[in-house]
Amino acid sequence: MAYSKSLVVLFTMLFLAPSVLATDPDPLQDFCVADLDGKAVSVNGHTCKLMSEAGEDFLFSSKLAMAGNTSTPNGSAVTELDVAEWPGTNTLGVSMNRVDFAPGGTNPPHIHPRATEIGIVMKGELLVGIIGSLDSGNKLYSKVVRAGETFLIPRGLMHFQFNVGKTEASMVVSFNSQNPGIVFVPLTVFGSNPPIPTPVLTKALRVDAGVVELLKSKFALGFPGVG
């Protein structure tokens, strides 16, 4: 019996050896500028450009310096700065967004499935809301956050921001992922492709089919102003 167990352990170690030797939890070089046009297989990030081809400005970006156009149905504009926009963040596990708000504008309820978020209000005042999971009784945690103040949103929790002031507002947020992802709740539910069957939504939302079809029509073209 002991001999058989030893063989199982040995074969298990041999089976796992290639994957153990081929991975490392930390970066193995100073920089890995993403080759966004690369054809190599991408598992959890992008392949690295040759440093001779990376240029000298991959550690810098001015994209968040300019406000987005808030003339959208939500009255807000999201400017993303993830690995697709800033290849220098590849493998580093960081990214940023800027969100600008017209008076009364909102960044509607959404989730980042792959990152915790920390943000600072740069201008104006925003109602920031975070909804806990069912474990916490779906509790809403909310506060009006003013310029210079910060907020924290744990990974995977639904949250929103709403401009409660009479002037424009803006915030900058950071994520602990180069690609945090985003799931806008209304767009996901009513604008999925292909659509979620109406009977599913009428039962889940406890409304008539006409209400569901109306809401689907509102999100058929997506969310202008996002991205």
C-alpha cells in the first residue's frame, strides 16, 4: 500500500512539474510592454514587445488629462486607461479610469469582476453607493464624497456614482488589475446579445412583458459615453 501511494505521489509531481517550472507569481523582468498586435497565445495578459521596439514613453500617459464628453444619456463619460490603452501596464496588475459627470449625471450600477477599486473625487460632489451581497442583506452603503475625498469598492460588488451637485464633477479611480472588466447592470440585463428571453425577465422582475420590451428597446444600442 505504501509503495502504491509513493508511485501516485511521484507521478503527480512529474505531471505538475512542467506547469510549476513554467510559472512564477511575480514579474521576471522590469517591463513587459504589451504587444497588442501580437499573434502569440495570450493566457493572462499580452506577450511582451522587444524592449528595442517599446519606445521610451510606455511608462507615461496623458489620456486622463482631458475631460470626456458628458452629453450622453447617462450624463457621464468614462475614459479608460487599462492595458489596451496603456500597454505599459501589462503584467503589473494596475489600471485607471476617469469619469466625468454633468450635473445630475450618473455612472450607473455596475460591477468590476476582476478588481477592487479605489477612487478620489477630483471636482464636485458625488453620491457613491456600494451594495453588499446577499450575505450582508443587500445593504446599501452610501455617502456624498466631495473633492479630495476617497472611496473604496471591494471586488465584485455592485456600485454607482451620481452627481448631486449643481456643477460638473469628476473622479479618478484605480484598479488592482490591468483589465478589471465591467458589467453594467441595466445594459447586461436588457441589452445582452442575444437578448435574455422576455419570460425569464418578467418572472424575475415581476413585471409585464410590455415593461420588459420597453426596457430592452432603451438599451438596444448599448451605453453611449462608455469607454
